[in-house]
Amino acid sequence: MANVNGVLGPIASEDLGFTLMHEHVLIANWAMRKCYPDYVDADAHVELASGEVKTALERGVRTLVDLTPVNLGRDIDVIRRVAERSGAQIIAATGFYWHEEPWMEAWPVEKLAGYLIRDIEQGIEGTTARAGIIKCATDRLGVTEFNRKLLQVAAHAHRATGVPISTHTAVAEATGPPQQDVFEEAGVDLSRVVIGHCGDSTDIAYLESILRRGSFIGMDRFGLDMILPDKQRVSTIAELCRRGWAGQLVLSHDACCHIDWFPKEMIQVAAPRWNFRHICDDVIPALREEGVGDELIRQMTVDNPRRVFEAQGAY
Ligand SMILES: [Zn+2]
């Protein structure tokens, strides 16, 4: 048993229950929100997002991990209000996304990591909500010199606090293993890392190359059929389970109650089932049809998330 940092206070790891490991309550640009206060209606959003989260709770989900990094607009006030209003346990992240932003360029790893450590040890934006996981990301540019620094920032904050790391990768560029290389060089125990968006791949050899090094992998974009249809996501999980990897898989949607990157109508047409209830409603029955039994489903949705958070403790 360990205490996990939830946005409303510590959560005993044994109470995490069914956990969605990669979701977003809100993604909206902070600069736009600051300069144009009507860019996001926070009150209306809290109401909408709480309703969405409740639909997952009604189906047995107990915990959501909000993996919104600082510079994608993580709003701790909104996240906390959604947790209070919906009754969900929500774990917030700290960390930086993959974009190469000018303000980061001149600062050393230790200074950037210091902000993340502050979020984890003291609380986010002056609240008592402490970050429970560290997010970092590598996308189509791969592990550039700049991106290497951002991964090192995550590694540094992880080693100082013991809080797990969860990543964003670009499967087309196979960026999972190079992330593991940077973490390993920085002295990170790879079993404390979730390599994210692996569910976008059907390449078993690629996925096993990550799993063999001990990391968890995120099968975490159910509902994003334009990237990879669910059917293929489900068969890949079934095959990995047959090969004995169920103990290192975690499930999620990467769904956002609001994301300012696309018009809402576009999302509704392109990804109508991209929401917090889709795994319970459609994916779990599909996994059962592919021969994945309830014990393995429980392992991926309850036991593995608990293990990700339970092994806390600084190095
Ligand atoms: Zn995400």
C-alpha cells in the first residue's frame, strides 16, 4: 500500500480501483485563455466534464489520470472542481509537452525539473493538489537535442520524488525505445515508466522491444479510429496477452472533454466514441470476444495501474 497524490488529497493505492491511465479533463491554450477570457467558459466546462466523468463512474471506473502537461493548459482549479463534482478520484500530472518552446531553451535541466518537483512536493498553483505522475513527450521530430533535455527533466523530477513517468510517443517514428534509452542513461528504473500511445501500433516486435525492457505500455487511444481502428487495437492486446504481457499493459482513451485543437463538430464526426465510457461499453466486451478473460482485464485496468503508482519512493 502507498499513498498516491490525488487532486483532492492522498489516495491509498489499494483504493484506486479501475483506473483510466491517460485522459484529459481540458486542453486549452493558457495564453489564449489569459488574453481572451471568454476563450474557455470554465464553469460551463466543469459542468460538462463532470457529467462525462460520471458516465465512466457509473460503469465501474474509480480513478482517472489526467495527463495534461503544464504547457497544454493544465488547469488545476477545473480538474479539482470536476473531481469534487463527479466524485471521481483524479490524479493530475506535471511535466512539459514535446514542443520546442523558446522560453525553455536556455534553462538547464535542474531548473526546469525544479518546477515539476514543486508541483509534486508542495502542490500545483498554490493549492494542496500535488501532482501524482510526470508527463513527457516525444513526437514526429524524435529525440532531438532539445527533446532529450525535456526527457532528462522528467527523469530528474522522477528520481527526486519517486513519482512515475508516463509518456507520449509517435508510433510512426518509433519513439518509445529512444525514450527508454534517455531514461536508462539518467538512472531511471524502466519499470517505473509507462510508454504511452503504444496502442497505436500493431507491430508486436516493436511493442515487445519496449516490454522486454520492463516498462508498462499504454494501450491508450481507444476511440481514435482515424489513427487505428479499435478492432486492431483489441486484437493487438489479445495477442500480447497470449504472449504473457498482460502484467505490463494499461488501458485508456486519451479522450478530452474539450480540446481547442479541433472544432467540436469535427471530433463528433471523426471520433464519436472517443469518451471516458467507451472502454467499459465496447472495448471490454470486444476483448472478451477475442478470448481475453476477466482476470486479465482486471489486471490491465486495476492491478497494473496500482503497481505503476505503488512502487513510489525516491532513489
Ligand atoms: Zn494525451
